[in-house]
Amino acid sequence: MSVLPGFKEVGVSRVLTLYVGLALLAALPAAGSEPLYVRNLSPVAGLLGLPSQREASTTPRGDWAVALHGSLASHYVNENNATEFLNFDGETGRVALELRYGVAETWDVQLEIPWLDQSGGDLDHLIDDWHDLWGMSDGGRSRVPRDVLDYQYMSSRGGFLLQDDTSGIGDVSLSVSHAFYRDEDSAVSAVLGYKFGTGDDQDFLGSGADDAFVALRFSGEQLSDLPLSWHGQLGYLRAGDSDVLDGLQERNLWFAGLAMDWRFASNWSMIAQVDSHAAPLDSALTGVGDDAVMGTLGARWYFAPHWSVDVSIVEDIRVETAPDVTFQASLRYRSAAGR
């Protein structure tokens, strides 16, 4: 590793400190870089099997990893035109158990089991105060009753309605990843996944149909002395024919994402990422008919060998195509170091 030109004028002690810091960073066990776990929990998009980003390198053969992801999303969208009416007012809580196992040298399987809760929630007061503090527009959410559940869409082609709290197991998913290219600093993998319609579609816990997806993922280190890692994915999802979205849904959806992981200390990372996907419904309304774009900022703490914890906040960069705000946390364990 060569010293950057800007370091030539600094003292030897500072250069040594830099080298020691990078050495400690590299020596931490089971602390491989990983994107944040992000899914669009908007009431319709959240029914689909659009996968979260993950690292491209696979879990080593015979090793395993487990993660517990928690998310709490607040929704408010109210739109209409001459033929359509849409109202999303409520809160989605989601907890997902994720298991990975290395089945061969460059192959792993991943199982995800989610549990969801759709309710009026408790975040409306906090979000209203936040908008008032900064003088931000709230899209009219402060003018409607707080902590009420009301998901509804009406058009000449059909619609849906949910106004009673629900909770239960969501749609279980299974995927297989193959890292077909790997070197010391990067990896590229192909992924095939399937989402089973195990959640109750009438309760907005799942789509009631099976989805399948294919994706390419990449991961790589910054080509400099900066402790940066990059991750990305690009894929296609074929959505199953959902009864609750009958006559409304788009069945061919693309998805994409890009994440940057900055290891600014030996056991801390800051992670920024963007996730996007195609609109879930054939509609002229933004909330269900426009492509979604989400931005996430989070931190990761490697608090013990093999263990890490993430906290993050997701915002709808393209307003109304995702929840107003989603609060997230993940606890991760790896049995051995990754790539």
C-alpha cells in the first residue's frame, strides 16, 4: 500500500497511526461489508417479493449467518384523479429472520421468514412535530385523525380496502446465490429467488401469490487507500397473479440498488444507499403508479467478534412512492469471515 501524496508532509507518527488503524480494521474477524437491509414497506409494494440488497460474496462452504431485521414504517398518501382514489394512512411493523448457509465453495442459500403488523400505529404525533419544527410540508397528514389505519384504492378496474389492524406471518422467501467471479477485492454473483404466497393477502401480510426473481450483485473495495466498500444489484421480478391486486398490478418489475460502506473506525461504519424499483400498479397516481426511489443512511457497530448491529432511517426520495419514513435496526451474526 502506498501513502497518498497528501501524507508526505505529515509526521512519521501520523503515517504509522494510519497504517495501524488500517491493520486493525483488516484484523477484525467476521466483519465483512454488507449493504443495509432495506425493503419498500408501502402497503402495495410491500406485498411483493422485491429483495433487499446484500453482499455479492457468498457464505463460505459449511459456514452460516443469521440476522434479525426490524422495521417500522409510517404511511400517509392521499391522491385522486377523475378515475382513481388512493389513501394510505397507517403504520407497518415488520420483523424478519434471515438465515444463510454455504452449500458449496461459491454457493449459498438464504431463507427469510417475515412477520408483519398493519395498524394505525403511534408515530403520527412525532412526525407531525418534526414537520412543524422544520417548517416542512406534511402532505396534509396533520389535517386527518392520528393513528388511524386506512388503506384503500378505488378505480373502475377494482380496488382494495383495509381498515382493521392485522398481524401474522408474511411471505417466506428462498434464494440461491452463486459468486461466479471473485478476486481479492471484489465479487460478482448471480441470484435466483422465489417468494411463496404464505401471507394473508386480505390482511396485507402478503400478495397471496408466488413471485420469482433473478439478479446480479457486485461488491468491491475502493481502488484507493480509503476504507470504502461498494455494493450494487440489478434484477427482474415476475410477480404472481395477486387476488387483492386483481386487474391492477404490474407483473414485470425491475429493481436496482447501490450502497457505499465507509469504515471510518476499526469497529464502526457509515452506510449510505439508494434503492429503486418499478411501479407495482398500472396507475396514474404517484403512490402506486410511479417508480419508487428510496434513500437510506445508517450506521453499523461491530460490537464483538462475528457480531454487528445496524440502525438506519429510510426516506422516500421520490415522495409518496415509499413510506414517509422507516426506522430500521438489524442484528447480525456470522460464523466466519466472508470474502
